[in-house]
Amino acid sequence: MINRAFVLTNIYLAMNKATLQEIETRFDKDVERFSNLETGQATTLDAVWNMELITDAISSLYPNLEQVLDIGCGAGNYDVKLLQKVRSNPDVTLVDLSLPMLERAKERVGVLTTGAVHLIKGDFRQADLFEEKFDVIIATAVLHHLRDDQDWETAFRKLFKLLKSGGSVWIFDLIEQNSAPLQQLIYREKYGAYLTNLQNEAYRDHVFAYVEHEDTPRSLVYQLELLAKVGFKDIDVLHKNLCFASFVAFK
């Protein structure tokens, strides 16, 4: 039998990208930063605004929410915010590479719902999850870790299969531009200026370096088209600011 984790690790090495273990190790050490509802991730444009927007939309569209899946849940910020807004007590399934992140997420989420809270440590692509189970899938700041076209399509097909009919996936993430000149302007210059103003040029270069090492973002257009290809309908863009976008797709 093929060891998928071994294959993925070798793909990452061939692309000169961080392995899953390297990514896990970095996030293990960063739980406190990812637990802040007031700031979200400082390097992410409009992080708190998008969290409010997405959780407002979910709570409005799913008043009887029963099953939530959060892939790459981190410390559970989106789930905490969502559970503060819904009247139902949904079951919440949390998936993340980092055990410290999962433990913090369960600690925070468990006191906000009488539903079950399930923890799955690992890569959502390999996680043993029931198909057609979830009303909502939250995927924030996680899909940029996907690699080649096959990886992206396989992941999107799995998300589609996990949703109930009428279910939806809510995505907020780093994106690229289709045009190289626009990528230079929007990412390198405009977003670079944001990072420099946040701290300094050394910080900007640090962020650019770990994005280059860990991440393989795709354009918003690419992802919207791929969502349609794997079967999603009623695909909509919620917000875009420079190299970050939020969008939703319904099954």
C-alpha cells in the first residue's frame, strides 16, 4: 500500500517546500497568537472583519446548524465566534496538524456548545470523515498549503463529498493574482508595504520567506473555477483585499 504521507513529504521536498512536519512544528509554538479573537492573524488583511462576516453569514443561513467541520482550525477562533452567534448547539469537528492548537480549540469550543466536539489530529485530506455529514465546512488560512493541481482538485472534491445537500464551504485565504505584473504590484509592493508598516522591512522579508517556503497559494479565479468543476453551485465572492479573499460555495 502506498504511504500517502511519505508521498506528500517527497512532493514537498521536490518543490523545495516545507513538509507537513515542519508546518506542524511551527504552529505548535504559536498557539497564543492564534487564540486572539481581537486581532486574528496580524499578517492577514481584514482577518477579524472576515471572521465576523463569515460567521454572521453562517449563523443567518443555518439557523438550525447541526454539524460543523473546521479544517486547519488552529485555536478555534472561527468556531468560538460562530458558537457565540448561533442558537443551536451543533456538533463541531476540529481538524489540525497541531495537537496544542487542537487542545486549545477544544477547551474554548467545548464550553460554547452542548453538542459533541471531535478532534482529529492530522491532514484533512487523509482524515477519516463521513461523507454527506456536514452543514458547513470552515477552511480559513489552510488551503494555501495545497501543492499541485491534482492536490487542489482532490482536496476540493473531498470537501464537496463531505457536505450535505445544501451545505457550504467557507474559505478565507491568501491568494495569488493570475497576472505576474499584478502579483508584483499587489503582493510584493502593496502587501509588502503593509507588512513593513506593521513592523519593519526585516519583518516583511521574514513573512515573505516563510510564505515562499510553506505556501502554494492559487488565484481566486482558479479556485472559483475549480469549485464549479467539482460540482459546487451558487459560488460567491464575499470580500477581497489585495492578496486575501473570502468566498463561499454551496452543494
